[in-house]
Amino acid sequence: MGRILLIIAAVVAALVLLGPLVGFALTLLKWGLIIGGVALGVMFLAKWAKRA
């Protein structure tokens, strides 16, 4: 019985610790996509301005 409770406690602790890490990773991904989109837009505008 004690071993089962220990395993359940370890799973709960892992989920509690994993939540903020997943949130942080998704925040980094979001900002990476935003910065990449802006950089792509700037490159597109620079190429378009050269041709015009």
C-alpha cells in the first residue's frame, strides 16, 4: 500500500513540475514563431523594395 501511494505522489509531483515547464516551452515557441514571422516579413519587404 505504501509503495502505491509513493508512486501516486511521484506522478502528481511530476505533473505539478511539468506544467510550468510545458507552459514555458510553448511560450518560447510562440515568441519564436512571432519573431520568425516578423523577420520573414522584413525580408519579403526588402526584396520587394529592391525590385520596385
